Amino acid sequence: MRILLNGLAMLLFIGVLAGGAANVSAADDFTVKVRLTNSLGTNSSYDFVPQGSSQLKEDKTVKLDKGTRYQVHVSSGKLVLKKGGQTLKSGLNTVTIEPSVYSKANNIHLYKPGSQSVYPYLGTILFRMSGTTKIQPVNSLPFEDYLKGVVPSESPASWGASGGMESLKAQAIAARSYVFSKMSQSTLEIDDTTTFQVYKGFMWDPLSPHYTSAYEYTNRAVDETQGQILTYKKADGQKGFVTAYFSSSNGGQTELPEQYWSGKLPYLSTTQKDEFDTKSLWKLNWLKNQLPATADLMAPATWWNTTGELNLNSALVGEQSKNAFTNFKKDLLKKAKDQDSTVESIKIASINNIQTENFANTGKVQSITLEMDYYIRTSNNGALSFDMAAGAASKTLAGKSRYDTAIEIAKELVGAEKAPAIVLGRGDIPADALAGTVLAHKYGAPILLTKSDALPSSVEEFLEKQTVQGATIYLLGGKLAISENVEEALIEKGFNIKRLAGKSRSDTSLLIAQEIGQTHTVLMATGNDNSSDALSASAYAAVHQLPILIHTGKKLSDNTAAFMEQGGTEKALIIGGNEAIPENTADALNALNIHSDRISGKTRVDTSLEINRLLPMNGKNLVVGNAHSFVDALAGSVLAAKTSSPILMLHPDPTRLPAEHMEQISQLTKDQAYYLGGESVIPSALKTASNEYIGSSLKKHQAVVTYKTGEKVSMTTFRTLMGAANLKSVDFDIVDAPDRFVMDGSGFGHGIGMSQWGSYYRSKAGHSAEQILNFYYQNVSIEHTSQFVK
């Protein structure tokens, strides 16, 4: 079968099917070859069931029984044909199932792996390798029967019952013209998607499991226009075949191909208003701020893999906006990688501006420019890191609970080593452990927290994996604080236990001081459960091995006075104001010939800053805790001591941090800031507000991306990128709303050639198929394929 074009004979496709084509005239007896990618795609195996008499083309001795299920699958890069558990043929490059006689009764049902959904087809089914592990099915069948599977896939067959019969006939002619033109250009194979035109196989006859009575209208449309195609007169006087592009809706204005694809076509030379198009409306939402407020810019590793941009939440912006944003982000990542090959992933921080330029003649978008900020993560030899702005690095140490947070701090403290000792305090009421920092630092031990009656699982794991076998564990507090059950469990694990417990938290602190062994200079701080004063001074005390004596009550206790007197204490630093430690305590110390100085501020944050001013640390790090929920900072004080770094207790509300505080804070760190506790303890807002003064945060990168119709690119590039089902057309405006940009559009498809909805309403208005086609295509004629096929 040949198409005659410009006087030359051009071979068309692959010839006729075995047995000839039924109900097709000689002029139309050629074959269309279609890759089945729309619904079936490529898979490692397919099942099929012949509905009539079929055979294996590669070995015609293999007969395929009607109604029997067979399987084609990949094995070692070759195809295997099986029936149940029986291998019929192996080592094949292709598996071709062909009917013994082409007929509607001899159709074939295909199934995807694990699916019972039926995909029926007429003609031959070829299975071939796609790569080394996948199979691509291909359907070959006569031209006119192919069209019967196209027309109802492109236009609703039910239109024929509501005045749209001429529209369906116009669709049949356009679809036939489109493929005939492609075949004349030596396109030997097409697919079943909108890349060419949608084809859903054998759906159109009562023998098909997918048949509905409405298909009688699309069958009529194909039969009544049998062989009809559109042609046009070329500049040299010869006839050319019209590639009859069509789309769902043009939004009320037809598009020019050169303004969409950048290539002119003589039969699509005019843009014109289409008052019959229904102007399908759609929207895409682009939120301006893309990352939630809980995204800690100073600790990106805590959320980078689990927190996506807000546009990826379909509940906020809709599924189509989500899909379009996903595709756009992938393109932005590709562009970032082109500039820096180490870029591994990105997060879009904000969409700052979207602008468009329109064609004057159609009002449709010629170019679109998006401006945004984004963050990047890089990979060097498999090591991941974040691109941070200038300033100190920052790290958040947090777990799901206070017990787990203490473990994370301990891991940071000991690194790859094992802890030589452990200081263990009560987690729910940690007052006994307030004096433990100095002791822990003396022995290089982390402070861990426990429940009163049982060890948390994370603590047990740390003791097992990261603690020296037989190490001493110091229990701070009596058996009401840490029960015998916990002590016995530790003994069973082989640890040496030393409990430091007095009748009160004040007496416990004296036992801890005795264990430290130096009492010449001491610190005194309140044991009030609500005060963080002791922690602000704890790192300094630990580095200098100054015991922290816990004060309770309205006067200096007799036990504390006796301890200081017997230990030869000469100096005491009182931490906190008169409400924390009454003035009469200083008087009592003077009476014992003990010199005292008080360090305090109006608030606990002021006190913390004053401590760090008067008791400076020479380390380059800063450890930050919550002054109003300080249990996490208890374990962190040992980390601060190890690095000779100040520990700063801040208010969690950044609005409660005056600028003068922040200026003081800026003097405390140079290299790294550690934040102790999760979002509920150290909120992201606090880190962001203090970033200028403390640590580094993710560095913002700016991107300006433009998609513009030109010689090499076009707006179809942008639509393809976004997904044509998401960005439905290039006919849209940008609406600048308070929290988002909205792409407010109309139309569905490229808008070039025939509008299917426009043709439907023209048909209802009494227009013939020829009139419909002559509106959408200029200077064309309807002719029969028999004039061009010999």
C-alpha cells in the first residue's frame, strides 16, 4: 500500500494484517501501528486472553486457545510466553499475537500485572522489549477501525444524541487527517496518548466489554466520513495533507501554531474569536510563602526530609496546583544543578513575583517569569550539608521527650567514645540534679534523666552501647526520686552505683560538693523548681570545679553553714535576686567570714546575661536553653562545660528579647550554637529572631526563571513542564492575592485548530461538519484517501 505524494511513491507503514481487513475498502486497507502507553504503559509482564482463534507469529505451531489466559514476561533480557505454569516459548525477542482471521470476534483482552481491568484490542498485539526489564505492547489494526477507537476517546460519543452529530463527524475527519498526514511524513508508529491522539482500543462494538450504546454515534461518524481527509494547496500548486490539530477548548480565541510551537502552518494562518467555545475555566494557586513557620531555618536537618512546601499540600491549594508545583520544583532543581553539580535538593522558600507578557493578537501568554527564593542542600562524596548564611553554625539537640533529649545531648558530648561515668537525675522534678553539672564535668560524664520507677528505653540503650562497662553511675536524690527498682536494674547491668542523697535537695547538693572535693569557693543558687539561675552559672562552675550549693527556705540552713565552715569556704557567689536567695543569707555568710557577691537581673533572662557577662567563658560556642522550661538545659550544661562555652537561658517568646539583650548575646559565640530541646521548648521563631546574633540559618538563593516563545522554546515547554492537565492552556491572567498568586485561566489544550467544545456548540447551532472544519482550518478541502493511495 503506497501514498502518492508530489508524484513520488512513499511506502506507508507495515502493510496489511494477516488475513486482510474486514469492512475496509481497498483504498483504506492499510495498517496503523500504535504503542499502547496511555493505560498499559511498560511493565515486566502482561497477561492476555484471545477471544477467538489466534496464533504466535514467531512460531505458528503454537496455537492460542480461545478464552485462555496467557502471560508474557521478561527473563534474562528475553521474552517468555507462558500458559499457567507451563512455558510455551522462551528466549524470544518479540511475542506477536495475531488473529488467524481479522474480525471483531477475534479481539484480544490485555491485562496489566496484578490487575483485572480489561483492555480489549482488535488486530495484532506485538510485545517487545523496552530497555532490559520492561515490555512495550504495540497494537496494529486497519485505519478506519483504529479511528473508531479514537473518536469516542477524544469527543464524548453522547454528543451524537444531543445535536452534536456533525461535531463527531468533524472530529472523525480531523482525526483521520491528523494520522494520514503523519503517515505521509513516514511516521511509522504512533502512540495512544495526546502526543498524537487518544486511542482506547476496541471499545465501540457490542462484542467489547466496554461498549455502550452511545458508541453508535461515533461509529456512524467514522462510517459516514469514511476515507475523508483535509488537504490544502501548497505554494508549488501541489496538494498537501493537513495535520488537523485539535484541542478541547480554545478559551474563546483560536491560537496560531507559530505562537505556541514557533512553526507556521498555511492552513492555520488566522487567529479569530470563537463565540461558540464554552471557555472552560480553571485556576492554579501559588502560595507566596512556601515553608511553614515551624521550619527551623537554623536546624534544617530536623525537617528537610519530612516537611514539604505548602504548595505541595493539596488541601490548601488543590491537587492540580500541587502537581504543577512539583513539576516546576523539579525544573528549578535541574537548573540549580546545572550551575552547581553538588546541589542535591532544594526547598522553595517563597514565590515573590509572577509576571506575564501576552501576544497582542490573541491575548494569550507569550512569556512567563517567576521570581522566588529557595534553599539548597549539597552532596560531596555522599556527605550532605546545607548552604548556610554567614555566621555561627547551629545545631538543635532534641528528642521526643526530655529523656530522649538528654540522650541526644549525651551523644553529642561523648561522640564516638563511651561515657566513663554517668550522672543520673530524676526527670520529672530535676531539682536534685541542678548541682550535678560540676560533678558530671569532673568525671567526663553526661547527665541523663530517668523516671522514678523505671529507666526509659533510650537510657537503657545508651548505657548498653555508649557507656563503659562497669562504670560508676551517680544517682542524685533519694529513693523517692530514683527508686530501688532503677538502682537494682543498673546493678544487674553491671554498673557500680553511688547514690548521693540528703534529706533535702539542699543537703543533696552538699553531698555532691563533698564528692567534688573543693569548697574554697562555691556558688549558691535557689532550688526553686521554677528558677533556671543555677543552670546559667553551671558551665562556669563546672569548668572551675566550684560546687553549686542549693538554697531553700528563707535563711541559710544549719547544714549548709556547717559544711561551709568545716570546708574552709572563703567566697560564695550568690546567683539570683533577693526573691531567689534572701538578703539575710548574705548576712549569714558575712557572719561566717565568707565573702559573698551577688549576680542577678530583673528577670531570669537578665540574670543569665549578667552571669555570662561577669563570669565569662572563653569557648567559641554557645549553648541555649529555655529559661521557663529548663529541664532540657540541665543535661546541656555539661556540653557547655566541655567546650568552655556559656550557657544562655532565654525566654521562648522572641518578642520578649529586647535589642540590648541581643547585642549582648552577639558577644557570646563565634563558631556554633547548640539549642537544647524541640519546637515546644525552643521554638523556631526564637531561633529565627536571634539568628542575626547567634547562629547561621539557611542561605536564601534567588531565582528568576523565564519561559518565552522563541526560536528554540515555546509556551508549550512551560505547559509540558507543568503538566498539560494542570496548566490547561496558555490563556490565563495572574491575580496577585494577599497570600498567593493565582493563574486564572480559560480553555483546555493548545487552542490550535478545531475546538472540540466549540465544534459541538456549532453543530447544535446547525453547522455542518464541513462548515465547522472550514471555520477552524483555512483554505482546506475535504477529499478521499483513495485519490492518494494505490
